Amino acid sequence: MPKTSAKAPSPSKAATAKAQLTRDDWLDAAAGEVAAGGFSNLRVLTLAKRLGVTRGSFYWHFRDHEDLVVSFLDRWRDRRFVELDYMRPKGEHPEQELHQILQLLLTDAARNIRRLQVELAVRDYARRNEHAAHIVDEVDQARVEQNKLLFRNLGVTEDQVDDLATLMYMATVGSQVVQAGRKGNEAAVERIEQLVARVALGQRPD
């Protein structure tokens, strides 16, 4: 009897193989491209090559390039909200929480520079994309509101809460940009932490 050659995978099996990659796999790959070169660097073919699949796998998970971008921005916002929930002040030891939160925020850029690169790319993209601008506004507002809660727990008078919350946000974001990638710079981080805390604690009523 003649030997039979192996059959090629059926279309349904090929589709199953494509589906083994998740949306998060694609979005994780997208984060690398965004961190490296901004949203103009985000191309379907480049992502497919990075993941070792064809473009057909992409269309299994996303309608088009715009769907990818919107999904990426939405996930970025949702993850920032999760971080805020993790750091949410409980109010039991407000001074200690202030220092802990400041230290966490100020050292984050040194530990995870790609995270900061992605955030800066999102903010740059927000200058020319309405959905990105809306996402950034949501995150900024949520971060400032959390700072307000921290200052209220510290007993700061209400007329000072908004200004201090905004000032602390700007100070921490600015510090993250300046300190990005500077590992081992604990002295500078501690100095900034003490300066911000001094301003915050100095506004409490006697």
C-alpha cells in the first residue's frame, strides 16, 4: 500500500492555535512597543512577528488597530485604578501611611522604567487623541482624589486639601521622571520624601 502523507491542520485547528494567545499577550507585547517608541511604534505586523504568529491571530482578538489602541488604553487605566486601590489610605496611622506612599511612588520609576515610559507615551498620545485624553484625565483625577483622602486623614483643613493633593501629585510625578532608571539613589528619594512630607504635615492645624 502507498504511504499516506501527513494531513495539513484543518482550518479549525489553525484557528484554535491562533486563539491560544490571549488579548493580554498582545497587549503585553504592545506595551513593549509603546515604551520603546510611543504609539506610532504600535504596528500589527511588528507585534505578530514579536509573538511568532501571523496577523490572523491578531484579528482573532481585535477588530482592528483602533480596537487594539483603545483596549490598551483601557487596560492601562484599569491597572492604575488597581494600584490606587492597593495604596488606598486606611487612616489608622496617617503619618506613617504618608511616608510609605511617598516612598513607594518615588522609588517606582527606578524599579520599573518601562512602566514610566508607557505612562509618558500615553500622556503624549493624549495630546492628539480624544480617548487617550479622557483616560489620562480619569487617572489624574483618581490619583488626586486619593491624595485628598490622605490629607483629610492627616487632619488638614478642607481649604488646603485640594491644593496639597495637587501639589503632592505633581511633585511625585516630576520626581519619577527625574529619577527614572537611577537605581541606588536612595538618598535623593529620601530627601524628596521628607520635603513633600514636611510641606504636607506643616499644613495641619495646631
